[in-house]
Amino acid sequence: MSHTDLKSEINSRKTFAIISHPDAGKTTLTEKLLLFGGAIREAGSVKARKAERYATSDWMELERQRGISITSSALQFKYQGFVINILDTPGHQDFSEDTYRTLTAADSAVMLIDAAKGVETQTKKLFEVCRQRGIPIFTFINKFDRNAKDPLDLMDEVEKVLGIESYAMNWPIGMGQDFKGIYDRKTGQVERFVEGSARSSAKPPISGVFSDPLVQDGIGEGLVKQLTEEIELLDLAGNDFSQDRVDRGEVTPVFFGSALNNFGVPNFLQYFLELAPAPQPRNTNLGELDPETPSFSGYIFKIQANMNSQHRDRIAFIRICTGRYERGMNVIHTRSHRRLRLAQPQQLFAQERTILDEAFAGDIIGVHDSGLLRIGDVLTEKDGLQFEAMPFFSPENFARINIANALKRKQFIKGIQELQEEGAIHVFRDLHVGVEAPIVGVVGQLQFEVLEYRLREEYGVNVNIQHLPFEIVRWVEKDEKTVKLLTESSMSTVVMDKDDNYAVLLLDQWKANWLSERYEIKFYNQPF
Ligand code: GDP
């Protein structure tokens, strides 16, 4: 393939994640976006999905409800010459490391906000991760067909709570019962809202330029006056907008609409495709690497076991960072320096998992893994290549996991091992206790429930979870004196991690500081 072709393939890619607080409408918006690409056929609203709390991904739930196969970590569809990859970020109440790692695979993020609720806790946390990566963030303020907060207040809230400038691309005319539509600030066009129009075959609503008397008649005098004033205010007092500022994550383009009614979604998508970045260069140990570097490289950001309950499988998801993947190609697994044939990678097009013939930087592919691959591993044609390290999140909740029925010991050990390899839990063991009763550390409490559920459902093992009072884990050097001191102290428990590194569990930061100062022990925030 010529360099020009490679470049144009890569430049047509938009890989992004939707970040939001549960219930803001992520599943609904995803579904509407898929509709554009013809990835799903019929429009229709996704029913509330409260029952299935443990769905590993929101898409699994969508799959369950709609009877379509979309289980994956990334969905791809084509639209207007672009290849769009949407990454799934699980929407549990409790945020997890998995979500953070998935965000490393995105080139931009769409922040979805419920117009009645504003910026919520989970959105804030996810936003922070995106900001640390410096990726552009687009904002869609959803549910304007219902009573909402004042749009100016919402813009202000985004700025104050998240510390990013906001720039309205379109503006809502009224809200709730009086929601009349949106005004596109660039074109001056008004798009009229008629409830449910996008879902039924009802006539398209009247649209046109705002100055058109017919359009103004439809909106009503009061709202025309209000819109005129608000637009003037935005033009005068609003933030500066430029592609550069979006690229640098200084300003977020804001859109209003209603995902459920598919209203404002086409307008959003059009500008998003215009403004969102194609795959960007990545920092590596060999310097910055352009995505159109001809040789293939990528890294594993997620491993998921048992995606299909019929037959046990484990899939490692790779974000391609440079070059082109070709079916059956040989790559080097840099951690082991072994050669690996990427024989049957999968990707999700439309309604089924397909075997892929080729893929490009920006795409996500899934490969079957027999246990060799780990999160953060690099696959490349150039041995020795390393990308920036995966973010590490220190666990803050700890529990001892006891098996309820000793006969299931083998399955238990396997389950714990595999869930650890997926990166769902951190496993520690006491110096003198065997693998039967490990201590598990997680970032969010809910992960214990997920662990219990998955051990039961996927491995047939019942466990008792005995919560421990520790809040902190720190790694220490393998030094006999240090280990003895910490073992004897009443303030700490010495454990070993999966790679036989020594770590200590501590009750709180204060005790960690005290021990460290008193005995001159150096504590590390992560394994070394
Ligand atoms: P998620 O938890 O973020 O994936 O949210 P869902 O997509 O499941 O949506 C949560 C609820 O909000 C569902 O009942 C949706 O039907 C509803 N919803 C989503 N978008 C809209 C919207 O634009 N207007 C209204 N009124 N409801 C919406």
C-alpha cells in the first residue's frame, strides 16, 4: 500500500469514547450514532435497563435487549467517508480502572451531560482522565425535551466545575414542553423540534434561517426575543473558538439536543467529524511516532474473558497506534520477545463480529489470547518499542476472599488468576498463607460485587468476602530488615503481589507517613 493511501485511511478515522454519568443517555446516543452508519437498522428507544446491574458493558445490555450482536469493546461504522470507532466505557456507578485504560485508546471524548442534572460526579472523574491525556473534549447536553437547567448556567457549570472553557456551537430554543429546536450559530439555521419525529415517519419539521418570518412564527414571539438576546450575549461575551484551541483541550464545543428523539444528533455529528482529531502521534521510548509510520504497532488496553458464555474465550483488545494490520501478519510481543501470528483478529462491523483482513492506526482489533498477553503489552514489527505506561491506579479497598466450598479450589484459583489478568482486581497474598485465601484490592467497592458475581456465574464458585480495614497499599524494597520491621508493626500487614514484590497494606495515609518517617522506609506508589 502506498504511503498516500495509508495516510488517507488513517486520516479518515475518528476514535472516541463517550463519557458520562449513568443515565445521562450514553446507550441512547450510541444507538443513534450507529443508526447513521446503518450499523443497526431500525430506530427505537432503548428501554430503561435497570435490571441488569452487572452487564460487563453497556453494549452487552443493548445486545440483550435488541437481540443484536454488538458485544465488543469498540464499535466501528462508516459514515460520509469517515471510519468511526466508538469505544465502550462501562457505565457502572463505581468507576473502574478498566474505564481509565480504555480512555487511553481514544483520540477524543464526547462528554454527555443530562440537562436537568448538569455535571455529575462520574463525569467529573472521567473528564479529569481525558484532560490529563490532553485530548479534545466535545460536549453534548442531552434531554432538552424535558425541563432543564438554564443553558447559560449549564455552560457556566461546565467552566466552573471542570475548568474548561465552553463554546456553544448551537443553542436551544426553549426547553421541555416549550422546546422549539436548536439554532446553529455558524449557519444561522434553525432546526425545529417535533417530539418523536425522528422515531416516526412524521413529516420533517420546518427548518430555515432564523430571520425567516415563517420560522419565527413557529417559534413564537417570546422565544424569538429570548434567542435574539442570548445569541447576542454569546457573540459578545463568549469564549474564543478555534480548531487549535479545541485540539489543545482548552475549549469544549457544546451542543444541545435530545438523543432519545435523535434531535440535534446529526448537527452534532457533522461538526464532530469536522473538528475531532484523526489518530495522533504517540510518545514512545523511540521518540514521537506518527500514526502513518508504515510498520504496525499497537498496545493492549483491555482483556476480557468469557465474553461468550457458550464457549470460554479470552480476547485482548489492541489499539493500533501506527501503520497497518494485515490478516495473518507476524508481530513481536515485546515483553517476551516472541513472534506471534495475528491470525483471526476480530472487529465489530454492523451486526456481527467479523474476521478482519486489514485495519489501520486508530482502529481497535480483538485477538484471541491463550494467556500470554497482558494489559499494556506492545505488539509491533519493531522489537523494543514501548508506549507510555498505562495509568496505574492504586487499590483503595481490600478484602480477604474465602472459598465457600473447598472442593472448588481449582476453579477458584483459576477464576482469581484470570480476573487478575484482565486487570479487574489486584491480588495479594500473606507471607504465610497460601493461595486459598488471597487478599484482593480494588479501586471501587462495587468491583467486589462484580468479582463475587463473576466467580459464581463464570467459574461456579461461591465465596465469602471479608472486608479489611486497609485503605492504602505501598510497595517496599525486598530488604529483610524492612520486611521484619513492617511485619512486626501493628500498623501494617506485609503481603506479596502477583509478581512476588513486597507490599504493605496500611490503615491510612497518616500511619503510612509515620512509619515511613520513624523507620526511614521508602514507600512506592506502584510496583517497581
Ligand atoms: P446511560 O445509562 O447513560 O447509558 O443512559 P440510557 O441511554 O440508558 O438513558 C437513560 C434514560 O434516559 C432512558 O430511560 C432513556 O430513554 C432516557 N433518555 C435518553 N436520552 C433522552 C432524551 O433525550 N430525552 C429524554 N426525555 N429521555 C432520554
